[in-house]
Amino acid sequence: MGKPTGFLEFKKATLQKIDPKVRLANYKEFEKPFDNDTAKSQGARCMDCGIPFCHGDTGCPVDNLIPEFNDFVYRGRWKEAWENLSKTNNFPEFTGRLCPAPCESACTLGIIEPPVSIKAIERTIIDKAWEEGWVIPQPPSHKTGKKVAVIGSGPAGLACGQQLARAGHSVTIFEKNDRIGGLLRYGIPDFKMEKWHIDKRMEQMTKEGVVFKTNVNVGKDITVKQLQSDFDAIVLAMGSEAPRDLPVEGRNAKGVYYAMDFLTKNNKKVAGDNEEIISAKDKHVIVIGGGDTGSDCVGTSNRHGAKSVTQIEIFSEPPKERDSSTPWPLYPKMLRTSSSHEEGVQRKWAVNTLGFKSNDKGEVTAIIGNEVKEDGGKMVPVPGTEFEWPADLVLLAMGFVNPIQEGLIAELKNGGLEMDPRGNVKASFGTKAGSFATSLPKVYACGDVRRGQSLIVWAISEGRKCADQVNQMLLAEVEGS
């Protein structure tokens, strides 16, 4: 805990942001970490709640020791705060910027007051740790002689690879794209997280012994049989990248794109690549999907100079306060306004898309839809609410259904890999609860490829826990040899 009476003395503070009109001129991050005094007062708000739900089953998936690092920050013991945080989280600079903070939803103080600013404190700790030079490589003291292939370099693959390398195994991370990071690199806009954060971690992991191989599409450029021959274990961490489609009339019109195509091209352009982007400049943009990916499309479209941006969602508008269906300490069902929403957008709720209109050139010109309402657990049309809105660019941001089935997954399935009913890799064949072992020997899975589309913090958690099981299996082999 922090100061015993801190929650009575100090109000919740949030990170300072650059004015929306200013930050729209570039793709730089626009939030600033707390200064020392603000961080101290915010850490002081952590109360002696007895059972810290913030890092329980309903709170932090990586099991951050939140009351402890809050107390260290309150007392100005910054290096100890960093050492505490680094015990459980490989990449707090990722989660401190991108996590929706289920820890704060589970904060006991949140029952009566705004919760402790846990996410902002976490970001402030890691930013100071980098600034002070405390984040250093941790190479193993000895090597086991065992080799592990990790397929996918998103947060699950990176966390798993780093843990295994520190345990003394030789780790190679394979990435099909030209740069490391997965959706952290090409799905998350730079204004939410600049990519040098990933590069710094790559440098650290390289010094710890991790080998990165980009532009290698496993299942196409290299076979699974080759990996099984060259490595003692394989970890599947490819994420869940098959987007949910919208099979309506006019879907194939020019100007209707998946959100990830839009975001990836833009991120490559921002990185300095000679990439032709999907431009939103001077266009009426419709973003279909109310989640984080849709929000990222909103922020990117505004930076392009869109004429208008409208984000639509088929479900009804959530309540502005915690809903009774998600009582404390559960992550609440409620209206959330992102920084991209603050920059300018029209948000429409309970709207169903029926189709798209296009001109003689096949270019989208309008979206056709109607309003809907919930009836018996289904969204049904509201008579007389049909509409037609101008649309020059439509971005489909309705989430992801499962891992891409072609290539690697198909090859593995031919070899006996089992999938769950949702099309994710089934990884529950080990002897332990929460197993990450697949139906194939010495093949493991973690992150979105196993659990479906989820949060970065869950990916890191799964990567760490998967690494522990792989490590135990390999060490047993070493001891038995």
C-alpha cells in the first residue's frame, strides 16, 4: 500500500496529453509520464485493502505486484519499483501504453472513488527505468544445449522467447513480416506506441541470446518437419489474424477494406517505407466496429485529414457508469472514450450495415443500413429507420475470428494438430492445469492463437506461462540424458 490516508487526501490524476489539434499533425506519442511528485501522490492512494483484487484473477493477467510497486513509488524508491515490476512483466512499456487496465476496474478503491492510476504509474516506472539505464540484458549463466523455435513475434512470442533464453535455451523467433513485433508493429499506430520501444527490446533480447529471423513464413518458406528436425521444441505464437468479414451487397466495392490493411500500410509509411497507403484525406470515412481497432482507424483517418469520420457499432450504447451485469471487481460494461475519439468522430450505436452503393467505376459512395434493437438476445431491425450515408472509405474493424488456417496451421493439422470449436489451436494436453501443450509432441501454443483474440497483457502472461512449461520439459530431458 501507499500512504494509509492517501486515498482520502489525493484525487486521481491522469497522464497529461498534448492538445488534439496539435497532436493530429504527426504520429508521435502525446501522453507524458507523471512527474515525481504526481507519481508519489498517486502511489499514495493505494489503500490497505486486505485482498488486492487488482492482481487477482479478475485484475492483472501477468500478476503484477501492484500494491508493492505503488508503495515503492510513494516512497521514491524507483529502482525497487522497477525491479518489482520486472519480476512479472517483460514489457511494461507495452502494457503501460496499450492495456485497458483491468487492474483498475478491480481496484478496491474504485468501489467508492476513482481507482488508483495503476496503468499510469506502471508506465512512469518503466519510462524512468529506461531513462536511468536499469533495463539491461539478462543473459543466462549457462546454456542447456536445447533449441526452441518460436513462431510469431507479437507480445506472446516475445515474452515466451525472452523467458526461455534467460533459462539458458537457444531461442530463434520466426516472423513472416519484414520487422519484429507482430500487431504491435503493424496494427498499433505510432501515436499509441512508437516502434522504437520494440526495437530497444529486440536489442536487449539479442544480447540475451535470442535470434530473430524475419521474412520467414513458416509453412511456406520453411516446413514444420524442418523445424522439428532442427529444434527440441516449437512454440506457436502467431496470433489470431483472420478478420471477421461483412458479407453484404457491395462488399467488393473499391474503398471497402479490412482495418488491418489500412493500419498496416500506414504504419509502414510512418516507418519510412516507400508504401502506398490507403488514404482517408478529404473522404467521408465509415469505421464499422466499436472496439480498439476501430478507434485506431479513427485516429489514423483524422491524421490523414478526413472530411468526416463516423464509427458505427451494431450493439446498443453502453451505460456511462458500471453496469449491474458486471459488478466490481469484474471488467465493467460501460462507455469508453479513447484518445482517438477525443480527436473527432461521430459515434453511432445500434446500427446494422445492409450494404454499400458504388459508382460506375466501382468505387464505394454510400453505406446503407438501419437501426436495430435487442429482442430476445438478438438484434432486430427497427421499422422505418433505414438510412443512406455518404461513404468514400469504409474500414471493417469487427475483430478477428481465429488464426489464419492456410499454410502452417494446415500443415500441422495434417500431422495431427487438434483445433478447438472456434478454430483456435487446442493446447490443453499437458499434465498440468492451464496446459499449453498441443496434441503434437513438443509443440506448444500461447497467446491469441490458443485463446482467441484478446489483450496484449494476456499475450504476455500466456507467453511467460508457456515458457515455464517448455522449460520444465526441456530440463527434464537434460537431467534424464
